[in-house]
Amino acid sequence: MIVLAVSVFGLSAGAGFLVPLTLAVLVFVLIIAASDWVLRISNPFFTLPRWFANLVGVLLVLSGLLAIMYVLGSQATQFTRALPRYEAQFDQAITRIGGLLGADLTAVLQTNLINIDLSRLALSAFGGATSFINAFLLICIYVGFMMAERTVMAHKMLLAVRDPELGHEISTMIGTISDSLQRYIGVKTFISALTALFSYAAFRVLGLDFPETWAVLTFALNFIPSIGSVVAVIFPALVSLVQFDSITPFLVIVFFCGTVQFLIGNILDPALLGRSLNLSTFMVIIALTFWSAVWGLIGAFLSVPLTVGILIILSQIPATRPVAILMSIDGKLSIPRADKKDKS
């Protein structure tokens, strides 16, 4: 219990250092997944060099991140200029919604929501965006050094461990974690991008303000398990109530985007990921709650990748393998083990 308490305190106190480092590791894993995908294009008659595949992976991932930052940055000024209009429409929308829900709920909404200062919320969001840009530069530095150290890291680890058998076990564990994270991050990135594309089309057809921003938000929130897809529908739906006098755009966003989220999240996502992660649904909720409490919103994004890494590590150690079994879906660990003597 003391070790657990000290670990949680260390994670919370060191968030300023650990969060950018963890994000850098995940970006590095995504780059490796992209470079491996590029290498699979090779054939016996045409083989791409590793350095070229790594370069393409870096360009693909960084161009995607820069595109997201560009969309948010370019629409921030437009949103600031539209704030006075939105404040007036926000008050009218709250009154209109309250009228539909009844007199009692109308009084509650007017008491708690009608005095919200949108300008203060916008300043807080822009302050968070500035912090994100600073963290992005630090992440780029981390990723650059990780790419430079990638080719010699395995050799240095073997030299540091000295014991060939232990070095092989550690190498196998790291490879297993990397493969699982590559698969998870790659599939979730594709699924989130596909969901955001369908949602963006709906936003453009309806004429919703700042459709690119809501599409980026949809893409990001789909990385948060369980509740992320729900929040990704609620935000633009509420904005449609503020922007439009009719309730039709609200219903279209709720039903169309909600259906897209349901179909992709419950059919395509399991079909692509399968049972490779082998993490129980209850454990996903626990991980989401824990990492959100420790690292806030960023912890929610990182909850599943971090927990998958912990599950793999626990499954490789005989003393902690029962814990890994409890964390799995059905108790059958599909993760390859480093040791060959004790097979689960």
C-alpha cells in the first residue's frame, strides 16, 4: 500500500514531466507503425530502405498533428469575434430548451447556465491551447532523440543487462508492448479519422459554425474509451441549438453522428482490433477513472495504452501474472510470454 501510494503521488507530482514524455512515446510508436506500414509496400523486386520508411512515417504523423494545430489556431480568431453573438444566442437557446422541458427545469437552467461567461471559457481554452503548443515542441524534441536512439537501444540494453537470458526476456517484453500499442494506436487513429470524416460531412451539410474544429474534437475524443464518443456528439449538438432557431439540426447531429459512432465503435472497431488487447471492459472503466484522476483529460486519452502496457508487463512476470489474468477479458492471456518454461 505504501508503494502504491508513493507511486500515485509520484505520477501526480511529476505530471509536468511524465505527460509530455508519455505522449512522445505514443507518437514514436505511431511513427514506427506508419513506417512499418510503408515497409509492407515493399516486394522482392522493390525494397524500400528503413531510413526512407522512417522519414515517411515522421512526415505522415507530424503533418497530421500540424494540420490539427492549424485548424484550431485558424478558427480561434473567428471564434473570438463571434463570442458576442454566441452569448446572446446562448441565453435564448437556454430559455427555449427550458420551455420544452418544463417550468421547473427552466428555472434550474436559468439559475445555473444563463450566467455562464463564454469569454472566460474561451480564454481558458486558449490558455490550454498555448500550453499544448509548448508541450508539442517538447514532444517533438523527445521523438527526435527517440528516433535517433532506436537502432542502438536494443544493443545497449543487452550490454546493460549482461545476462543473455534476461536480456532476451526484456527484449521480448518490449517488443510485445510495442506491437500491441502499434496495433491499438494505428487502429484507433484510423477509426477516429473515419468517424471525424463522416461527422464533418454532416456538419458541413447542416452549415454548423466551425465544422473543422468539431471534426478535430470528434477525432480526439474517440481516443477516450466509453464516454468519448458520447461527448463528441453532445458538444456539436448543443452548439446547433445555440446557432439555429430550429431543433432539426440538433436531431440530425444526435441521430446521424450517434449512429456513426455506434456502428463504427461496436462493429468496425472490434473487427479491426479483435481480442488482441485482451483488456476487460470493467478494467477499461477503472483505467479511465484512475488516469483521469491522476493526469486529468490527458490521462483519459492515455488510459487504455498505459493500461495495456501494464497488462503486458504483469503477464511477463510469474509473480504478477495472476493480476494480469484478472485484468484480461476471460483469463486467457493471448500475449506471448518471454519465458518458455511456464506457459499460461
